[in-house]
Amino acid sequence: MSRGGLIRRFPVLAIRDFRLLLADRLIAPASVGFSLVGVSFAVLKATNSPTDLSYVLAAQIAPSLIFALLGGVAADRFPPQRVIIAANLMMALGEGTFGILVLTGRPPLWAMMGLEALTGTGVAIFYPASQALLPRLVPPGMLQEASAISRLAMNTGQMSGAAVAGLLVAATSPGLALVLCGIGMVSTVPLLRSIRAGQEGLRSGAASEAADGASGASGTAPNMLTELREGWSEFRSHTWLWVIVAEFCVVMMAWYGAFSVLGPVVARAHLGGAAAWGAITAADAFGLIAGGLVSLRFTPRRPMLFVVLTGGAVAISPLSLAMILPLAAICAASFGLGVFVEMMMVQWTVTMVRNIPPDKLARVSSYDVLGSVMAMPAGALIAGPLGSAIGTSRAEYAAAAAIILAAALALIPRDIRTIRNDDADRLHGAAAAGTDPGAGPGAGPGKGPAVFHRTQTLLEYERNVRTDTATHATASTSSPPQRTAIAPQSGAAETAERPI
């Protein structure tokens, strides 16, 4: 398909800043794919101990307990792309240095833990900023399409990186994979610096006026604790949100220990080592790609029920490893799970953006990531010793049971089972009803088919941005304004209606 044909099929690709974001979300996840394979086999090569691998991976995830919240505040105060640049550079320093140590000798356990803690800090501050950036780059009516395409690029990158890393580690050294991860992360900085939209944090713009007024007549910005309390109040006001985060606290704890810690041990002992582990992680990423393609066309009617059930389906991962199925069967299970996980993530991302005020989204996302990962260090610390004590297969079965129990309990609240995705239904062609796909529940009739609305939204967005840019240019210089790329300003996401 030609470039013009792609833009006609997916109008969001006409937005320059979104294309730059896509490039970043292809390169950075590919680099992460090298890390996923490189770290585990670097530790196993250096120590030959699943328990030591538990310690290193726990050190990687532990910073999320602190820096996820700080990252959320930072992403609401400063341009999210700058926060992402800082995060990527931390990951580059951590993984690149780790790789050099592996290539030049046998790194001590304390050094591996310290470097993975630095990498984990970057990961922790990345997620809230990443969640906050996308709504500032695209119009609200294109959000689901943009989210699906963005995640499609991420998963394509991760699949490619993991597959190549598995072959590279098997043929050479895990240290080389980690060095390449660091180089890839550094290469994303020019792309992120080129993104023009959202150059002001929401807290410094019009979206923070109410909060600024509440902070006193002096006009000083609210302090960090005040902002964290605001984010917490918004987070706990949505039952569906905190229930699902509590479910995934257990799911991620069990999965992380069973898959990330014990998975490489199973691959090394029974499946063929690093190449097999690279194939499994690549199959998972390939499933995520397929799920992203499906998400462009399919939206579940009860999105939160879909999210909860998909969380329960994660038990497939430890079960396939516990039974030590053939490599092809484990890859098939990883692929199928990846399809549903990606569909779930698209729905989760869109639901968050539609229901959370844009000036609080990064902070609420930070509570989301904190709640989801807060028990993962415990899962990592428990998995290695537990596997050594009772056997790897029994530990994998225990993880699967915990995942299924958490999903069953999350089905109890009524909101999980009754929330319907009316907005998504309109986006997928309720043209005959004449509804507006960009509005929330209870909105009045729209002006025609979804395709017309989507194109109209893009043209209106471009016109508003040109007008806004021209106004600022006239105020600063008498020269004629230049035509700018199609990109929203930092407060544009505020215009989206939020379903209750």
C-alpha cells in the first residue's frame, strides 16, 4: 500500500509527531527485546544460580515501588517526551554497562543488581510518561486507532529484538545483546526531541488552573504530596480501576516469578537454552502484534470483563512451562496469550484516557503501574528459592493457581461485569444510529458515518493548530507564519468527553 493509501486508511498517520512516536516505539522495544534475553542468560552464565537470578530481577523491578509515583508527577509537570528521554538514557546506561562487564569478565552479583536497579528506575518513570504522551499527539476521535497502531509498532520491535537476541546470545555472548540494547536506547533520543506537541506539561498550562487556584493566592504550584493525593483520590474513585489493579498485583507477581525467573531455567534445562527462550519471547511478541491488528477491528462489549478474564488466562504461561511441553507447543501458547493480552492492553489504555482527566492521567497511571508491580519483587525473590525447594514444575503450578484465584475474585464487583464499551461500539460503525464516536455516553446525534467524523476531526485539528501557531507567531514577529505539522497542543486532550 502506498503512503497516501496508508494515510487514507489510517488518517492518524498524517500527524508528524505521531509518526516520530511510532519510530521511537519500534526502536526502544526492539532494544528491550535484547535485554529480555541478555539479562537472564548473563546472570545464569555468571552464577549458574536461579536464586541469584531472582535477586537481580527483583532489583530491576524494585525501583517501581518509588519512582513510578515520581514519574507520574514529573510527566504531569514536564513534557512527557523529556521524561521518556531521561528514562531511556537510564536504561541505556544500566544495560550498556552490564553488557561491557559481561564481555570483559565475570561481573559480581552486587554490580549486576545495582545496574539492573538503574535500568528498573528508567522503566518505572517511563510508563506514566508514555501513557500521558499519546493523548497529546492525536485528536480524541482517533485515540483507539492511534493506541492500536502504536502498540503494534512496539510489539513488532520487541518480537524482532527478542528473536535476534536469542540467536545472538546462543552464538556469541549475552554481553553483546546488552550492549546493543544500550545503543538502541540512545538512538531514540533524537526522535523524541523532534516531537513538537506537548512541549509544556499539563500542570503548567490551562489544565492546572483549578489546582493552581486551590494552592493559594500566591499562584504557586501545588507541592508533590498534594499532587499525589489528587492522583490517589482520582484512582480510588473508580471501582473498576482499583479492583483490576489489585488483580494484576497478584497476576504479575506470580507470572514474573514463574516466567521471567523460572522460565529461563526451564529453557536452559529442557528446551535448548537461549535460542529456545528467544523463540518463546518472540512468539509472545508476535502474538501481541496479531492482537494489535485484531484491535483495529474488534472491540469487546464489556471491556473490563475482558480485561479480568484475560488476566486469568495468563495462567497458560506457567502451566505450559510446568508441564514442560514441546517448544513448539509453548511457543503456540505464548502466541495465543499474546493476542489476548494485546487486545486487553488496547482496551485498558483507551478506557484510562476516556475516564481519567488529562491533567491527572500520568499520576493515575503511576498508581496503576505501582499497584500492578508492587508485588513483583516478592515474586522474583520467592520463585528461585521455591523452585529449588519444591521443584520448578510445582512452583509453576502454584503460580498458575494464584493467577486463576485472583481473576475469580476480581469478577465479584458489579462494575466489572456491567460496564459496556459504548464509545468503542460507535467508533466501529454505528453510523446508522447517527452517533458521534468521539463523545461519551448520553451524547446527542452525530453527523454521519465514523469515517466522515474521523476525517473531519483531523481537518479541524489541523486548522486549529495552524490558527494557534499563527497567533503565537504574530505576537512574536512580523514575518509570515510557516505551515506547521499537524499536531495538537498540550492541552488538546482536555476536550475529550469522559464517560463516568
